[in-house]
Amino acid sequence: MTKKKDGAFNFEESLTNLESLVSAMEDGELSLEESLQAFEKGIRLTRECQAALQKAEQTVQILIDENGNPEPIGFAADGSPAASAIQ
């Protein structure tokens, strides 16, 4: 998994890495072995990104279900719900 220094998954970095792998494979300049390694890494990154998106979708659904409406909830700089959003 692509990690930040603090150990958290970085979706944007993983997506950028995946795009780079696809571009390198499309260019056709990789050897067969390099292509297989790039493909394997790409599959892993794709699965990690899909898992992160599913988790985000579940979080959004939980927030909507808990609040009964799809109104935005304010978040603090650290990602936690703002004090005014917690009731």
C-alpha cells in the first residue's frame, strides 16, 4: 500500500503511481519482466484504491444515515468533525 510518513494510505499518490505505470506500459518500452511487475503492482494499487473509495463511500453513507439528510458536515483541519457538527 502507498503510505504517507505517518503510515496512512495516500489515495492521490497511489492513483498517480497507477497512472505512471499505465503510461509506461502503453509506451511499450518495458521488457516482458518489467511489464509483468508493473502489471502486478498496478493490480495491487487498483485494489487498494477501490478499497479506499468503498471505505469513503461507506463513511458518507453513515454520515447521511446518522443525520437523516445529505447536508454537508464541517470538518476540522485534522479531519475530525467540527464541534458544531457533533450533537
